[in-house]
Amino acid sequence: MGRGAWEDGDVHTVGIDLAAQPANTGWCVVDWDARRVIDVATNRGGDDELVALTCAEGVGLVGIDTPLGWPDAFVDAVAAHHAGRRWPDDDGDPDAHRRRLRLRRTDEIVGATTGRHPMSVSADRIAVAAMRGARLQQCIADVLGADAVDRSGCGGRVAETYPAAALAVWGLPASGYKGTGGADARAGLVEALVVRSGLRVDDAQRAAMVGSDHLLDAWVCALVARAVLDDATGRPAAADIDVARREGWIHVPDAGWSGTPRRG
């Protein structure tokens, strides 16, 4: 059974393409009852704005494009080093050891199943955005309670997303749409996602998403959040649920999911 239902009505999802700085962070709100994008905008209001969007009445789920946690092995190693204890042994395989430090369980699964390899939250610059994301998680928990943040995305108000993987499984271009040279590709993606989702997107919203890959990614995050509510994403197996609640879990939508309402 899904976490939400089309019949419930008045279910909003929010997508956040989170960067270290608000100027590079985009957000999008979708009203699934009215079947339209309500708004898409740059995060000019900083963290307070994102917390308000997440905690607003009627929001079923928020999809956030940033790692929600760090690899267990990395956390353990840094904690040991910080306390003056022994750095973990590599057991004779330094490459495998460093891989465990760099990649979460979900990173390995997404890379193997979609061909899109998430950046390492412990070794790449995305760690700075993840630090901001960790603070946002705490702010959300402060407002809604600790149960509002489940890094596995199997409960609570937030779920981790990865737009490139979502686009890839939907058979859409997952690269070449970023930056100033990607406007034409973004225009094609906007139209393809309108068809897939069945949502109304006004001219100003279309122009905004064509003009900014951050805003387009935020919309993808909002779509994936709806797929999470529909139980139409890859969820952690029973053996992975505990680690997912510590490290975070990327929710990749099913290839066949669309915004078309399912009845009965």
C-alpha cells in the first residue's frame, strides 16, 4: 500500500534541488489534486523558506536532491581518527576499503541498476550541500518531530532523490541539460515531463525551468516524491533498511510510473 492515495485529494509534493548556496537551490511545489505545478522558484528565502515549504499543511512528501547521510564506514573511520584511535585496516584490499569509505549502500545499488553513479558525499564537493541538508533535517524535526525525518524515505516527510537517475529510467536524456548550454535540452525535457506527468505547467513556469537546470531538477524531485507516495520507487530491502536510515536512500522511480491517476 502506498504512503498516499490519489483519492485523498489535496496532496502536494515539494521538490528541492539543494545546493550549498540558496542562489543555486531550486524548489517546486505540485498540487496533485488540481494537477498542476503551483510554483517553481529559486531559494531566495534561504533555509527558513525550505523548512516552511517542507512543513506546510497539505504536503505529503518532499523530494530532496542531496545525500541525507554519510557512509557508515566513513563515519566510523573519521570518528576513530578524531578520537585518536586506529584508522580501520584495509584488510589487504585498499581499493575496496576506500570504496567503502566513499560510497553508501544506496550509491552502489543506483550505480549498478541505472548506470548513473551518484557523487560521493564523503569525497566530492556535494558534501557541502549535504551539510546544509543535515541542518535542514534537524530544522524539520524541530518543527514536526523526530519521526518527520526518516533518511530511508520509507516514512516521514522527506525522501532522497537523484534527478539524473530518474530521467534515465524514464528513457529521457540524463546529461547535457545542465548549464547555459543546456537550454534546448531542458526545453525538450520539460515537454516530455509534461506528457509523462499530465500536469499543467504555465508559460512562466516552463520558461523558468528552461532557464535553470536547478528549477528543472526541483520539478523532477517533486515528481519522484509522488512516485514514493505511490510505492513506485526502489526501496531498501529488509537487510538494508537499518543502514538506509543512517546513510540515506536514493529513491529511483519505476520506469513505468507516470502522473496518470490510478483508480481502484
